[in-house]
Amino acid sequence: MRDVDVIEDPAAAVTALDPLRSRLLAELREPASASLLASRLGLPRQRINYHLRLLEQHGLVEAAGERTWGGLKERHLVATAAGYVVSPEALGAAASAPRSDATDADRMSAAYVVGLAARVVAEVGAMARNAVRRRTRLPVYGLDTAIRFGSPADRAAFAHELTTAVNRLVSKYHDERTPDGRWQRLTVTVHPVPKGVDPGVAGGAATEGGEAS
């Protein structure tokens, strides 16, 4: 099972986003049969089987063997990943993307930051899938932290110093002449933590509306 799978196919995205099917994907982090899932969710087994077939058709769950129970063989399924993210590629031409001619004002807009995040999901997701197929390691690095500013002026000063530091590091390590060198993207975002989210806990749940704190 992969840690995360990025869904690029629109039909697969629609399948996974159905509330019941997304619940089944969560339940199937561990192998289970249709009858066991029906018992957990309090639903008819026939209904569970229908949704499991759809998930399997789109490669979101896979067979995990058979077990004998009460003289009958039950087929067990398991999710192909511990978690799923829908790629902007599933939206085709309507997908969000950062402007190539972005101005300083653009870089301070929510649309630009969302576009950056969307590009990371699309590019890294596709390369990660290829790396799994080839059994190779994708050279990536992630850094995540939280900071509490005392004032807007402090936030502006931090942004200026961060930009200066990043530019200094890029100037030091950037090399266009080495034949075996490979381009890497560096993305840095700063945004408010939504209300109800613990900044020290990754993936914390936000309150309805996701207002900034």
C-alpha cells in the first residue's frame, strides 16, 4: 500500500469523492470483506458490493486474498493507498495553476498560493506514481513549520528576510552548466492557519468555513 495516491482521472475522482465510497476507502486501510464493511456501516451487503466494484474498477482498491468464514469464502479488499489527493489534472483546462508572469501583488494573493499548491500536487503526484512503478526513489524534500507574528510589520519583515535568504542560497547552488544537473522547483508559501486547526498537528481539522485565525 502506498502512503498517498494522487487521482488524475476525472471518473476516478468522482468515484472517490462520493461520501460512502470515501468512507469505504478509509475503512479499507486494513483488508476487509463486503460483509464486514456492511456490519460496520449498518448497510446491506449488496449496496456495499456495488460501491466496492466501482472503487475496484478505478484502481482505488485491490484484492487482498480470501478468507473462509462459516464454511463460505469471503473476498477481501484493501485500499491501494493510505490516503488520496485529487490532482488538478482531473479538472483539465479548468485546473488552477500559478501565473508565469506573476507580479509581487499576485504572489500575495490566495489564488497564486493555491495555484502553487496545485502544481506541486500535479507534478509530484505524477512523478511519484512513476517512481513506484520503476521502484526508484523520487528526490524530494518537504519543510513545514508554524510561526506566530506579533504584528503585520513583523510578517512583512519576515517575508523580506526570507526572500533575501532564499535568493542567496539559489545564487550559491544554482548551476546551469553541469551536464547531469537536474532542475528542481523550490516553493515557499506563508498563509494563516485556519481557525480550529492546531498548528503543531499535521492535517488537523478546520472549523466550518476554514476562516483564518
